[in-house]
Amino acid sequence: MRFLSLLSLLLFWSVSIFSQPRSEPRPTVVHAPMNQAAAVQPKSAFVGAALSLLLPGLGEVYGGNFESGRYFLGAEVALLLGIGTQYLRGSSFESDYKVLARTNAGVSGDKDEQFWRDISSFNSIDEFNAERLRNRDFGGLYNPQTHFWQWQSDTDRRQFRDLRIQSDKAYQSIYYLLAAMGINRILSMINAVRGINTFNEVNGFSKDDEMETSLYFLPEHRTVSPIPDGIRAEFRLSF
């Protein structure tokens, strides 16, 4: 739940940034001498969006509006640290439950994920195989020579199960953080484009002055059939 709360906080904070008046961070207009070329050049919204997709906040740096971009960069760093922390927690719990299984249940060698789930629900391989035989699931039987286990006590088994659940939760939380990183990038792209449009308006640049970019997704026909065989992407860039 705390990861969902983090995601909600990120969305609320981003909306509050976008709700600010457009005139708040106004870029500085640089006036060059008459005998020199103007220092200020029009900026491309496409480039800004691409940079923010690569790293949140980078598009704002390109657009000269890092005042808001720094928050997206900070959120990115926090999310990366969160992913690293959860991965380390998951690895630590995983190592603990495997050590417990080897010392208190006699498990040997590397096993797949399904095996670790099964031994958390049954005290021994004999108990597990007996359950499979009652259900006529002959393909689900374990070989005692390769997949033996016998918990010393039910308490050990429950401790193993708790550690495994904690490990799974830590790993699963990484997916929530990755989703939050995706949302952070999208919001940074929108903010970068908004800032670049403001920059160009303040400095008197029109759409014709910007670098023109376009991306097309076109149907591709390899036969005379009216039904397309696939989709072809075309990217066009002009100055």
C-alpha cells in the first residue's frame, strides 16, 4: 500500500505543478548586439520530449526551465533508490529462506520457484506426494532423490513461508516503482513541451522556426490483398 501512496503523491504533486500559471517561470530573453547573431535559438518540443523520456528533467534543462524539471529528476532518483532498496530486501529474504530450508529441512541444490512454494505448504515430501496421489496428479510427484525435504517442526515451515512471502512482496513492489517511473517520464515530457512552447512564444518564434518532426505509422502491403501485412513506422525530420 505504501507504494500506491507514493504513486498517488507523485501524481498529486505533478498536477499541482501543471496547474500553475503559464507565466510563472518565464524564460529570459537575451538581446544580442546588432552586429552579432542572436544568441537565443528556437527550441524543438520534440527534442525536449525525447530528452525527458530519456531522463526526466533533462527536457526542462534543454528548454531552460529546470525550476520545475528538478522535481521530476528528484522523483526519478528517489524511485531508482526505491527499486534498489526493494531488490536488496527481496534478495536478503530469499537468501534467508533458502538457508533455513537447507539447514532445517534438508533441501539440497538449486530448485525452481514452484518447489519453494510447495515446501512452504507441506511438512515433508512424503506428505506432498501422498496429496498428489490422492488427486491422481502423478505428473506432479517429486523424486525423493532430488527433491527431498522434511521440516524439523511446523514452526520452521511457517517461518520459511513468512520469509518467502516477504521476499515476493519486495520483488513485486519493484513493478509498482517501475510504473511510477513511467508516469514520471510522461509528466516530465508534458512539462518540458509546455515550457518550450512558452520559451518560443516569449522570444517571438513561430512554429515555422522550430525544427519540424513527424512520426507516421503506415500500413504495409506485401501482396495485392487489401488487408495490410503489417505496420511501417516512418520518422521525418526537417529544419
